[in-house]
Amino acid sequence: MFPPGGVMTQVANYQPLEHLSTFTAADSTLLTSYTPEIGNTWSALSGVPRIYSNHAAAGSAGQPANARVVTSLSDGVVEADVRAIASGQYCDVVFRYSSASQYWFVRLSNDVRLWTYNSGLTQRGIWSTTLAYDVTHNIRVVLSGANTDVYVDDVLRIQSTYGYVTTATTHGFYVYTFTANTSWVDNFKVYTP
């Protein structure tokens, strides 16, 4: 739905957006200088997240790009299009980020895994498959209290019930790549279910 001025304020099912980043900006724009279409600006946690070809990516080879945005939603939907270019490279959709030692994430590599980080990694679910590299996939995480549902390309693939940092309202991404600007995140959204 597009209001006067042409900026989308709702997703297809007409739910209000809390945050929308399409990363439409000049190449090499620092993510911290980018103005999202809707919502708060980004903070870089590590590396140098930049915009390339209208995607958020790691600006340097072998350097991760980790960014977050503060919203008002702990329960809701966190969604992004992600692409990992090759083996050993990955894209994470990070959600319910409380601190550098407490958060959740979904990692897309050649499979899809749900993790919590609490001063150490714990796997909470996996979709055991062999995804092709260099293909864009949509990751949608639906959060409701202790329930976490992970959809890959609109199909429910992972479900978890675990009450960990369920009130955190910061979400974002982490990208690691061997070649700058190749694995990336796009169309990052946070909205109510």
C-alpha cells in the first residue's frame, strides 16, 4: 500500500511497518549514513557495513559486517532477503538483540540454522537441506513470547519454544564474506504480525 509520496508503509497483508530498509543508496554508502524508508537509523556493531548495488554488505573482504536497529517490537516479524555467495560465507538475520553476549539469529549458509547466543552458541533448530549458493532467499522470523517460527521462502522450516531475551526490541543482521560486497542482506523489515 502506498500513501501520497509513494513510500510503502504496510506489507502485503496490510500490517504496519515498524522498520523498512531497502538499502537504496549510492555504492559505498556507510550503513550508518543511510536513512531507512521507515524507522530508526542503523548502528554498526562491527566491521564496516556498506551499501553496494542497493544491498547491505560487508565492505571489506574477510571482515564481518554487523548492524542493528532499535524498534519498539519484541513480538512481531523480522524479515529480510539474504544471499550467501559461497561455502564458508553466511548471512544472519539477528533478532531480540539484548547485548553483545545475548541475542538470537538465523544463519543462512548451505543450510538454515536457528541459534541463541548467551556468551556461547546454542543451536535451537535446523533445516537440514542443501541450499544453492549465490541465490537470494527470504528469511521471515515470527516472534511471539517464547515461540520462534522461521520461514524460508514462505515455508515454515524451524519452530522453537525457548524463553530467552523475549523482551529485546533490537534487530539486525550479520554478514561474513571472503570477497567484499558479495554476500548481502536486502529488504529488511520489522512489523506486527
